[in-house]
Amino acid sequence: MSKGINMNQYLVSSAEERPDFAAIAEWIPKGASVLDLGCGDGSLLRYLKEARRVRGYGVEINDVDIVMCIANGVNVIQNDLESGLSDFEDNSFDFVILSQTLQATRHTEALVNEMLRVGREGIVSFPNFGYWKNRLNVLRGHMPVSQELPYQWYDTPNVHLCTLHDFEMFCDRQRVAILERSVMTGEREVKLLPNLLGSTAVYRFQRGI
Amino acid sequence: MAQAERVLFLGPRLNTTNSIGIVRAQRAQFDTPLVFRSGAVLPRYELVYETYGKLNADKSNAILICHALSGHHHVAGVYADQPKNVGWWDNMVGPGKPIDTDKFFVVGLNNLGGCHGSTGPSSIDPETGKPYGASFPIITVEDWVESQARLADRLGIKQFAAVIGGSLGGMQALQWSLAYPERVRHVLAIASAPRLTAQNIAFNDVARNAILTDPDFHGGNYYQHNVVPTRGLRLARMLGHITYLSDDAMADKFGRELRSEQLNYGYDVEFQIESYLRYQGDKFAGMFDANTYLLMTKALDYFDPSHDFGGDMNKAFARSKSDYLVVSFTTDWRFSPQRSREIVQTLLHNRRNVSYAEITSTHGHDSFLMEHPHYFDVMRAYLDNVASEVSR
């Protein structure tokens, strides 16, 4: 079926375009159970299903994305993240992922807590507002618009942008223990001055004591 | 990528023209007694059904369509001698449509107890030579699935690629995966519920009371009296109809529009909505059997897979081996999205593969029968994957 093949090509390329996917996949052992919040078209879940044989579910609100997820053969539940994760039982997943969505959530604190109620560990990725290009934009007197932050200030869904430092302070205050961090710019991993030189951050964390 | 581009691969979104064309009903006779959940026994019975498309060589591409309260076996297409008698789900079932008859062998039947050709209260009981009437046993969703499984045996279908139904039909689809986990790969439960709420049972009881208290009902044996409890059936349908529509849809369609120019200060039809409901009630009462209506509402009330598991729905679904698509509609208050989410929660608990779509629609419970782009895209996307699992 030619239609299906075309679609597959689109989906594989979309997974390859997202360097945080590879970083996330590296942390997820084979056969793990994964809940992907704000899963979009399901390409991360499909990637994890193929690369890691995960048992996965996505949560998404957007109609077109729901259809794309179903076409992708991944489980998707149409729901608003902001209304909580009441469909999901305590500790029912190994990992709860929030990929490039944290900055667009209104009740960020509540959602991170929900992630750690439903999952053993949480994984978030987000655009680092502290990245030097973003800082430069602000210094020049403008809100940053870039590949990671493609929106204008007036139409952005990103209501809670933060830097690496901000997120780490947030975790500290929420008694969330960070287990691992991966910072990158494009596909290149950033070790030196990550809060300045990294455009995207990925964190793995669990409930702290 | 633009959204319009992203959905292109799903093919044409709306398909009103591609009909399966001329179809014909078939009959299957069963002489092995069917023991109902109530303990009653039906020694022999007939089921009337239709099929569309071709069963493939390994018989893996069959889809069963289960009908809701007033549905029947005529799901799609038209009859040669009745070109205007279009199947009740013709927008969904046909060549190139979401339930694609070019890919699937689709089976629709009239449920046992129905009034469209399968053995029901209005059929002649061969033991007595009279219509079954009140003696037709109360039938449950479980009993229907049992009779449907026998029809599947007859057609040589060991496993359905999918069992699909809306509303009461969705309950049958769910029950299939519980009664015959090995025989159904995918369940599509649309605008359905794992069991009725008290409010829903209450609506059914008022509808039944309208029929039961009609002087022409004669304890269910009205056939011998050559009368029909039309008034009761009509009221039952009017009540039902109100609950199938949304407040908004009714306001949009009728508002407070009057039938005539001025107010008449009487009990005759004053508002258009009254006229519409009476018309719907009359139409239905003229073609549907009151005893069947009673049976269908009872089947709805009794359905509760958790009944044998101390009320624990999670335990009831532990047997399932199927994958599920659950669909609800935002303005459906008779089978609300919340009820569909209860199905989803139970499936998540049991680690079944499940996807859930909540369709934004203004048409209330009736939405499941309507052509809606997102709804149809969801169905098409899901069933395209089901089709890719089966050989041509």
C-alpha cells in the first residue's frame, strides 16, 4: 500500500529530526511501560516501540494528532493534560514523559506531581531559555524566536519558559530528585556551560526523599 | 507540516457517494437450543443478516457490526426492489468508507428478539402457532453475543478482525471480547458505556411504563387482539429521542419556533419541537414492535460485565485479549464521554492496547450515526491498521 509507505517515511524522518528522542530512548530499557504526555503525532512512542519494544500510551488533546497517533499504531488517549491524569492509576508506568510540553503547561507544579504519582520516573525535555542565542535576543530587546522557540510572543503556547537553573531549583523545591541530565544543541551534546550553550535539555527524575 | 497535508494519506474524508449498491438479506436457521442468561431456553430460532465484501481465504478479514436499540441487519446499501431503503450506517460502511468493504467482509444482523426478521416476540412460536408475545424470554447482551457467535460459526469465521458497535451495539462489542477473547482482535465501542447509570435505567423504565400501561398492550399479547400499543410506543420513542439529542442541537434546530403564525393557547402542537417529536414518535410506532422495544431496553439495563465479579469492572475485563478503540461525543449526555472513559480506565488497568477519541460534536448521542470528519478520520485510521494486519 503506497499510502502507508509514504506515511512511514514521514514519521521516521520526524523522529530523526528530534535529537531529544534519541536521548530519551537511551534512558528507557527494553520492554518498559511508557506514558507520553502531549504525545503529538505519536512519533516518539512509535520510535520507542520500534527501538525499545515499550508498552506505550500517549495523551494528546489535538484532533489531528489523535488521528496521526492512531495511524502510527500507537495507543493514544484524547484528554487535556491540565485536567490531570485521573484516567491513570498510581505507579502504573515505568516512565512518564513530557517531551517539549513542560513550557506550555499552565499548572506545571501539579503536572510534575501527577507524573510522579502515575510513573516511577519522569522524563522532561524543554527548550532552554538560558541558551545564549535566546539571551542575545532579549539583550537586543526582543523575545527569542528560533527553531526551538518558533512562536511570536503573541501566539506562543509557551507560558512557562525556564532555564536549566530554573528547572533544577524547581525540582529542589518540589522534592524531585534529578537522576540524569542531557543537554544538547541540535544533535550535539553539550557538556561545557550547558545553561549557556545548550538549546535543549532533557531530565530524568524521580520522587525525592 | 501543514495540518491539511498531514491528513491527506487518510484518503477522502467524506464519502456519501460510494455505496455498496444492491444488497440482500439472508437467513440462518438454528436448531440447537439457546439457553439464555435468565435460564429460559429458546429451542430454535432464525437470524436475518446481510454481508458485504469478500471473506478472504484465511477468513481473517471479517467485521461484525452490532446494532443499537432500533437498528437491524440492513447496515449498508439498498435493496433491488427498495432503492430508497438505505442501510442505517451507509455513511460508514461501503467501498472506500471507514469500514471499507473493499478490504473487509462485513456482517450485520438483526439481533434475536428484534422485529426486522430475526426471531422475536412478533414471530410465530412453532410450539403454539401464535406469536411469542409476552412469552419471548428477556434477552441480555450476553445472549446476543452467544447467538452472534453461532452465526459466525455458520459463516466459518473463527475470529473477527473487529467487532464494532455504537451505544447498545458498543456493549455487544465489549461483551464479545469478554465472552470470546480469542475470537475478536479489535473492539470498536462508540458512544457506549460499561454499564448504565441509574439515570439511564430510569429513562428506560419510563419508556417501558409508557408501553406497559397502554390499554392496547394486553400483557404483551396484543397481536391476538389485532391492536398495537401505539400510544405507549410513541411516547417511549419521544422520550428516547429527547435524550439522544443535545440541548444545543435542539435549540439550533427548533428553538422556540412556532408551528403557526400566532399562539393558540391550547394543547395542540404549538412549537415546532412538539411537531417534530410527535412525527418521530408516530413514524417509529408504525414500524417497530413494542415488545422488542421492551426487550432492548431491558438488555441495556441488565448489561454489567462486573456483575459476576462483585462489581469489579477491572476483574471483568481481565479476560480480554483484544485491542480497543473507544469513541465518545462531547454533547452525548445519554452515553457521556465520562462513561467511555470508564471503559478506557478499565482497559488501562488491564494493560490492553486502547485508543480513545472524544469527538467534538453538537449532535448528542445521535452523533455516532452522523458523518463527522474527525470521527470518520479516527475510524478510518484505526481500521486501515486493522486491514494491514489481515491478508487480502
